[in-house]
Amino acid sequence: MSTEKPFALHVSWTCYATWLPGDKRGYVSNTLVPTGGFLPKENTAGTPYTADDPYTRDRARALQKDSTVYHPAQLAEVAARAMVEAARKRGWRIIRAALMANHVHVVIIDCPPDGEAGRRILKGTSQAALSDAFGRNRR
């Protein structure tokens, strides 16, 4: 009988510029202060998130280097295949995933406990595949 506790990571991310710092729905990013500087983000479990800061949101929108990205349905398969291949190469298993027009959720098992690294790998490989399919690099 195994004494190991079950372990899975839920990683998620948004498509470029679909959920900016300052968003009305809430955000976990630094909040800009109009007179200069910022209030640091509080990204700790149980800490309330910040919501609806027009100055921070407008500044983030002004700094965008490309247009906001929403993925059409036909590109979801491209991203999904890239993530499955990245997981397979590392011996990870994706047990559930959802790819929407503006964000992604993936539950992985048999992976290291570093959610940020897992997200970076899955997001990066799907981004590269989408850029190839789209015909140019985009964020």
C-alpha cells in the first residue's frame, strides 16, 4: 500500500492582455500610484486580491506591445497537442485541461511540485506552436 499523498497541480494562465493589472474582476499585480511608485502585490493564500484600479489598468493597456489575443477554436487543438507533447517528454500526465478563447486551465500529475515552472513549460510550448500555426511570433 502506497503511503504517498495524491498530488496534482492546477495551472492556469490568460491570453495576452485579456486580464490586465487593474482589472475590475480583480488582480494580483502591483498597483501603480499616479504620483509615482507602486503598492506591491500581495500574492499569499488567504490575502484578498485588489480590484478595479483604472490608473493601473490604463497604464497596462498603454504598454501593450500587441493587440489583445483571443484564440479561435481551430487553434485550441494546436495548443493542446503542444502541451500534451511537452508533458509526455517530461513524464507528466495531463488529467484535465480546458482551453478557452482567453485563458487556459491544466491539471497535471507525475510532475515536480513547482507550479510556476510547470505553467512556464506548458504555456511556452503552446505559445511557440501557436506562433508557428499563426505564421508569426505573437505574445
